[in-house]
Amino acid sequence: MEENKLTTRDQLKNYFETGKYPTQSQFEDLIDSLRLREDVLTKRELAIFANSLAAIDNSYVNFSTNNVGNLKFSIVVSTNDEPDQVISSADFKSFLDKRYFVGSAPYTIKVKEIFEGDLKETEYYSLAYQLDQTYTVYRFFGNNLKTIPVGFDFGELEGIGLPIQLSKGGFGRKINILNTSVKFVNKTEVPIQYRIESAGWNNRYRAEDTVTDHYDLEDSLIFYYRADLTKASQSIKCEIFNAENDTLLATGYLPAGQNQVSLNGGQVNGIRNVRIECSYSENIK
């Protein structure tokens, strides 16, 4: 086969039709047309392959690490149509590196293994990752903080890429976990989700009850809502109550006719038990 000249499938099949005797050169054409296990892709072939993955919207993960020492952090990606894929932070040499997921969405992404390195008493690792472009999930872990256990569920990937950042830092004191129970009541027919932020901590959007494991760096919680009201004729108000005494703490309004992707619904301080109630309200001008 001439260099850089491809033999088509139909030509190869023609060589081996019944009654024919393929020649040496025809066998060479067949072998040269195959990709063998030991073959290494050229840079051009790698670029074409990477572009083809991007063109079919394959999701990917990329790790970036900063001063994490000998920390080892790996995730497992599961799909309905392929074996589990284990990806480690050690596989990445640059923040530009990507590992594409095999199989089809939706993807279940969980922590596979964590091997902590050498941490001083008041040092912690920080995990930050983005499920979509509107917010980042943060967690500290290491030493006395066990907020990232094996099996930790990252949540459903909403974008095409999952950037994960790992870093290490000192705080001059131990950080402790605070728990606030959150009950969510949606009295409307509109799907509504909420998420919560605190210092060094936040969680993903959800529509079910939850218990926070935020930190005593700052005992305050900020609530955000998202809901598509583009076809709704009534606005919605989401009220946060102290569930111990039914005191109203904060109110957020979702206007009719709008698609809210990250509405600030207010802040509560030092409360261990809250209830969110979303109900129809008067239209907001």
C-alpha cells in the first residue's frame, strides 16, 4: 500500500472473496489498515480523536491540584452501558488535561478512594467542583473533618465538563462541623430547588430535606433558589422559618414569567432547625 494512501473496506473485502488467493502485498494492505495494540497515535491523530469526542458532547473531568503534597484522590464514574471508570488526580499533569467519560449520560460520579498525605494539626484539604457554570460546590476534608467520605456523591453533572480543584491550607485552629436540619415544603405545582452556602462550604441544588455539615468558620447560611416560571401566571415566595418557634427568618420571591437560575433567598444565622415553605404569592411588579 502506498504511503499515506488508505485502502477502503470494499477493496480489502475484494481481496478475500471466495476463490481468490490474496497476494503478499494485499495481506500487507490488510495489516497496515489495522490499528494494533502497540501502535501509538500521532499528535495529529490524537487531535482528530479529541475533536471527535468534543463533537459528540462526551463529558469529561479535569483535576487541578495546588500544594496538596502526597494526597491521592480518585473518583469512579458509572453509566448504564459501560463498566465503571476510575479516574485519579495523579493522572493529571496540567489543568488543561482531560479524561473523557466512556458510556452515555447520565453519569454517577462518586469518591472512590482518598489517601491523605501529611497534614499539620490545623491544615485541611479543600475540594471545589462545578456541576454547571452557575455555582461551585466547596468542601474541606482531612484531619478531624470527614465531610468527604468514600462514596461521596458529587451529584448529577449538568454541563459537559466536571472541573475538580484540590488544594491545601492552614487556618491556625481546628475547624468543626455544624449541623442544621432543613425541611423543604413546596406548596406549588412548579418544580423548585434550593441550595445553601456557608463559609468554605455549600451544597448542590435539591428539592428534598437535608442536613448541612457546614463549618464553624462562620455560623451563617445563605439560601438560593432556582425555578422556571416563564409559563407561570403567579409569582412564588419561599419563606424560611425557625422550625423551633415558627419565627420568619427570610423571604425570597420568584417572579412569574421569569426563569430564575440562582435567586438569593436570604440568610439565617446560628439556627439548627429551619423549614422552607414555598407558596404562591401576588405578582411582583
